[in-house]
Amino acid sequence: MSSTLPRALDTTRLALAERSVPRYTSYPTAPHFHAGIGHADYTGWLAAQDPAATVSLYLHVPYCAAMCAYCGCHTKVTRQQAPLDAYVESLLAEIHLLAAATPARRVTHLHWGGGTPSMLGAAGLERVMAALAWHFDLSGLAEHAIELDPRSLTRGLARKLAQLGVTRASLGVQDFNPAVQHAIGRVQPYELVQASVDFLREAGIAAINFDLIHGLPLQGVAGLAHSIRLAHMLAPDRIALFGYAHVPWMKKHQRLIDETALPGVPERLEQARMARALLESLGYAAIGLDHFTRPQDPMAQAAWAGTLRRNFQGYTTDVADALLGLGASSIGRLPQGFVQNELETGAWRRGVAAGVLPIARGLATTAEDRARGAVIERLMCDFRVRPPPHLLVSAWDELVPLREAGILTLEDGEVAMTAEGAPFLRLAAAAFDAHLARAGRHSTAV
């Protein structure tokens, strides 16, 4: 915290930082999805797609070799090959069902998430890619990305990924401090991450992302700065610096984390501010709330052009007409609304085996939802937005306290974040969220 700020203002901002708000990777957010949306709705939405429309495909693989204590993803631990082989078979069947339901086959972005997608193995990945290439048009693919665990990446796997057309790899680094790594159950020395980067670049996968996290147990401002400098030495194209979301009521394994070792809100604020300043001094452009890229990166270019987007994977250059999810718990977005697959792997497999797209829940959006979603997305991406007058009026009472705290400005019908207010971006977005009062618990704002 800057010592130049009035004490009363410090207190106000600290209280705001402790508020519970969503991350706004969608609007309405996932807690508002309901079981009233299912297979029939989804197939109707898919059938209505224009054959010329573009789609983005997201494949979720919910398996890891070990559970990291901080993880907030839908994943489970397995050390057996049989569940992975069975998962591949169900993915192949789901790809067939999805392709049969939609006339839109032109894919512009392909993203593997998890979990650890590479656990499917070279043969499994190859079979899934062959099915995708058979059923969809991948000739216009702008990006093929995969999330990787440095602890399981080998030179041979990197070469296989390159052969399969992967163009971008995202490595889960989190923090380089050994004490922090032990506290979160993810031990991976700098040299291991360095080797992973070397394997990828040798294989021809030049676009490399690092995921870092602030707010972890035993993590101080100086330690985080050291991790950022080490990450910079490996020259990733993008760095995503997420705030740790401690939600043990949702993710039981997070109870393994000693809550007394977690940084408090003042230190989380200072970590976020320090990290932003340090990364900018190292030559990275700050993109949105938590992404940093080389100035020549397509994401930076999109941000400056006002075409940056935000979806369930975070900030993206993906402007496809629809996002279609495959795999257990994956989420899709279509013009009509959102759908989410069965979260539990067994239920997802049974649905696919029955010949139906295994939708567990979703939400049909209204014109009002779409208008509010557009305002929230532009604010999250551009740090400023000029809302339709009726939406600005509806959000006014929530925005004024943020203006008084120096977090944003309200001038000539435009909402704009201040430099000091950047870490509070999600609070400004929440002012336009008409569903928030009916949501469950979320992580803290900063």
C-alpha cells in the first residue's frame, strides 16, 4: 500500500478488496446455470448455427498425476492407464455427436485444458486430433494451445505435440520459491521448468505462456518479485498472474493449505501492484486484469485495437462465433446462452454412451443479459466502457463508492478505472451484475 494515501482511503480500499465477487469469465456467471437446460436445448442451439459460422473448441481432461493443494479446477488424480483410455474413447464418441449436431465446422481456436491433458498420452492425443480433423475443418486454425505440467513434460512429448499441430503451450509455474512450492504441494525446481521450455522450443513450439499466482501461502512481496524475475529469464511470450482463490468450501483439498500462512488483503494488494509495475519494467504490456505480454504479441495488439475477448480460459484473441466444450465439466457459449457438461466423469461418459450430448446445466441468456455481458466484458478487457444509459443508471449506486475511493472515474457517461484502481476491476464489473445478489460465495475481489 502506498504510504501517500490517506488512512481513511486505505481502510476503504481494504474493505472493498475483501468483498466477494466473481472473476467474470462469463456473464451471467456459472453459479446461475441451472438443470433446466439440457441436451435438447443444446442440440437446438447447435442446429441453428450458420454453416459459415466459426467455432472454438475446448477439450477438458480432468486428470492429474497428483493433486495440487491450491487447485480450483475440475480434476481428479489417477495413476492408472485404464481411466485415461476410457476417457479417450468417450471423447471420440462425443466429438462424433457434436459434429453431427452442428453445421458449423470451421474451427479457429483449439484449446486443451485440465487437469493435465498430456496424460492422455501420445497415442490418445493423436486419436483425438484425428477425430477432430475428420469431423471439423481445421485448415483455418489460428491457434492450437495446450496446458502442460512441467513435471511431466519430456522431449519426446514436446515433439509429439508439435507434430499434432500445437502452436502454444501454457506451463503451470505458479511460484519458484521452494517453501511456497512445498506449501501448495507442487515442487518443480527452476531447472525443471527451464528444461520444459527448452524441449518446447526445440520442437518448434515457440509461443509459450507461464501461469503465476500471487496470494499463495508463505509468499511475500520480495519472493514473488524473485519468481517474476526468474520467469523473465526464460522469456515467455505471455505471463498470466492470477490471484489465488481460496475456496475450501468448494474445493475440499484446499483445506490442506494452512490459512494462517496466506497473505492478508494488504499484502495481496501490494503483491498485485508490485507485480504489475515489475512486469511492465521488464518490457511486458499489461493486458486486462492479470495478463502480461510482449508488445508484439497478438494479445497486446488485440487489446490496443479494442478486440480483446474474455472467456472461460481468461483473456483471449479468440473471436469465434461460438465456443464448444468437450469433456467432463467443459463449458460452451453460443449466441443463445451457455451449457456445461456433466461435472462427474462417470455421468459424462454415461451420457455420451447413451448417444446424447451430456449437458448437466446451462442458461439461456436474455437481451438484457447480453447487454450487461457486453459492458462487463469491455470493462474487463479495456478498463473503460461507455454503458447504455439505462445500465449506467442501474449501476450508479454501486459505482459512486468506487469513485469516492479513487478506484474509477465517472465522466461523460464513461466508466474508467484509475491506475490505483486496476486491482479492483472485478468490483467495477460487479456493479453491472444484475444476478450477483442471488449468487453463492466467491473469492475475494483482490
